[in-house]
Amino acid sequence: MLSRRAVFTLGLSRLAEGFDAASGQAPAPAPARAAPRAPLAPPPAWPRGDPGLWAPIAARLPRPAGQHLLDLDEHDLDAASLPFGDATFDAVVSAFGPMFSSDGRAAIDELFRVVRPGAVVAFTAWTPLGVVGRLLRLAATHDPPPPGMPPPLAWGRDERLRQELERHSADARLTRGTLTCRFESCEQAARRLIAALGPLAAAPRQAELHACVLGVVEPLAVEEGDGVSVEASYLLAEATRAPVLY
């Protein structure tokens, strides 16, 4: 049932329409509704891959004891848009979160934003060397990233990564590391690597992609007893947030 106020308003509206019709004037257009507000940040470009293979790398990230730590890998978040206040944490760490976010540069900015001055930021990035670097290049050709979005490997190059860190810190440190991944066979390696890397897991034409991944893995695989191993190269980035100058 309409309220008295609604009936009164509806009556005035119809009276105005009748007046416009009698005078030959077109009725006044209804006010346009405000357009829905765009989201603050785009969603992640790729799904979060299976992190099981990368556990040894995550274990290398510094986790200062007794400090309020944000381990970004424990949350299903886009690193480029973190729902935390400024200077909330004593340290923040992530294995590959920035490079697989919707905006790598914004993600690095966010990591430094949510830690207090003097706090540690540490994360890793795959380099173009090794099996993962080659597979990420394959993913970029098989399923290119959205227009204007650099491929993940753009953040695995020393010069660019150091440049981004130095915008926030005076003591950026980059350390190269190698991860040896062991599998029962090249076939299993291809399946697990696709599942563990978001750009590959989200790519179309998975049967065709699997064959391409297998073609990358087989020449790099080293036989070890009853299985095979492949090596991946990464950078460990560590930096202390610079003090705020007033």
C-alpha cells in the first residue's frame, strides 16, 4: 500500500504531465540516475596458482619474531589494492604477489604503504631464466595480458625492480636464488607447473598449452633416480621503508 506522501507525490506528477500535454510542451525528462561508481582497483588478472611448489622460496622470506607481520600469501587479495590502513604492520612479505597482481607497480607501492617507516618489505619475483621464466614467456604469447598491463616477467628484471624499490627505500637488496623442483616425470611436471602458475592455469586451449609446456620442460629436465628435476630462477627483494620526511 502506498503511503499518503507517495500518493500525493504521484498526484502532483500526473497533474504536471496533464499541464504539459495541454500546453503542448514535452514533459520534463526525469533526472538521470548517477552512474554506478567504478571499483577502486581492477580484479587480479590471473587466479592464484597452487603455491605448494614454491614453499621453499616462501620459507626464505624474513619473518621478524615478535613483530606484527603481514604474510600476503595467507590472504586471497590483489596486492595492488590492500584493505589495510597506512603504517599498520611491522613487516610485510609475499612470494610472487606483486608480479601476479593487477598492477605490479601499484602493488609495490601498497606493500610499502601498509608498513611503518623503518619496517621491512620482502617479496620474490621470477626471472626470465630457468623453467618458470620460459613458461611465463610462453603464457604471454599463448594468452597475452590485458592491454597496457606488462607481463609478470617485467618485474623479474634487476634494473626495473631496483628502480621501483628505490622509490621507497635507500637500502634495497636483491638476491638471486635457484629453486630445484622434483617430479616423477616430465608429464607430471607439466601438469603441476600449469596448476601452480596463474597465467598458465587461466589460459585457454589447455590441451594445446599442455603440449607446449611439455615441450619447454623436457629439454630442461634432469633425470634423478626415479624422477626428473627442473630449475627455476628468482629474485629475493628486501628493503626497509624510508622514514617519512615532513
